[in-house]
Amino acid sequence: MKNIFLLTLGLICSLSFAQRHEIGVFVGGTNVIGDIGKANFINPAPVPYFTAERVGRVAYGLGGIYRFNVNPYMGLRFNALFGRVIGADYAAPEQYKRRRDYTYKNKIWEASIVFEYNFLNINDYYGSKHSPFIFAGVAAFMYDNLLYDVNHTFARDENGVIIDPPSIHTEIETRTEKQTKFTVPFGVGYKYKYRNFVIGAEVGFRYTKTDNLDFSFSDEKDFTFNVEPGLDPDQIEILNNNIIKSRQVGNTSNYDWYVFTGLTLTYTFGRPPCYCN
């Protein structure tokens, strides 16, 4: 009878804290640690705002979050995040980057589930009102990969007549293609609870298996070469190799990272959790 009573009490408690939910938003900045621009890990504004028009965009991160509090110290969080990332060599401290003066802009979409551990019992209704926390989990992310269509033709005059002596005219067109990969988000933060609201500040790091979030190291498969019949194949091969190398300015021994830094605001709902011995 005692065991049945304890089991029933445990089920009641489980149902109670299963109703302890949080839903809210993330707002902040996003940056890439790559080969173009600054390489700071925590850098929500990688390009000064007053010069960001040179890149054409401003970096930011937005998203929605849902948190399920398992007990006073632990929770599971589901994230749907979007980050617009930019970078510019003119904002970097290295002189060789400033001379190179490359820029880029990209977009990152992420869906993740992370485990949170609070160092204080902030999830308890009568517990602490604030707590530092750490988190780690798994995520899938999608980004734009840059593709190149390279067209080699004979140089022609305004009437379309091949110029003599013959020479090669090259045009390069670009387009984007979505790429999806997996990563392991992890980071730290701090929460403060006020009534039914929880305000947090956090930084989360993601290590990727790509070196091209900043378009600094395009692979040979990212190029499509179209050659007009009759052109010298040896000259075309030299041109193609130079074009590929000109799009490979990154360090291939290091993959890119991306980082979300910002604030979260969640609203808690459901009956206060019951934590039983």
C-alpha cells in the first residue's frame, strides 16, 4: 500500500511539473569566426554600425524558444534561431586583412535542443530568483553556399565578331545554394526571474565542419565551367585554376565557428512544479 501511495504521489508530481513551461524570444547578435574580418569569439557587432553599409547589412540574431523545466536545476530547451552574419576585413586589426579588404554576408538558420543546468534552484517556485547556467546540445543549421558559373568565350567586338588575334573573355556569375550540417551548441548564461517572466543573457558557441560560412574557401565542386568550342584547353585550365585559387583565401586547417550572443525573455505558465522526496 505504501509503494502504491508513493507511486501515485510521484505521478501527481510528474504531471504538476510537466505543466511548468516557458515560451519566449531570443534577441541579439551573431558572428562568424572565420578567415574574413575579426576573429573574436564574442563579437555580436563584427562590423561597426556606422560602416556596415559597406557590407550592405547589419548583423543580428532572432529566434523563438521553448523551455521545459525538469526539476529545480535542470531543463530542456528547444530553439529556432535565425542569424544574419557579416564580416569585413577593414574592421580587422591585421594589416594584411585590411589590405585585402574582403567582405561577406550570409544567413544561418538553426533548430536545436539543449540541456540546461542552473547552479541555483531557479525553477522552484519558492527557490532562487536568479542563477548562472550552462547548456549544451545538438543542432542542425542551414546556410547559403556560394556557387560560381564561369563562362569562357572568344572575345568579340560590339558587332559580335571575334576579335583578331583571338583572346578569351571570361564572365563569372554567382548564385546561392542551401547547405545543411549538424553542430553541437554549448555556452553559458545568467537568468533572473520576476514573477512569471525570466530574463536571461547568454552566449552560445557552435563549431562547424565547414570553412565557407564567410565564402573564404570555395571547393572545386562549387564551380561550373562552360567553354566555347575552339578555345585553347591549356589556357582554359590555367584560367580555371587561378579562378578557384582566388576564391580560396581561408586557412583549411581551421573550420568556422558561429556564435549567438544576446538576451532571452520567456513567460512561464502552468501550475508551479511539485518536487517530492
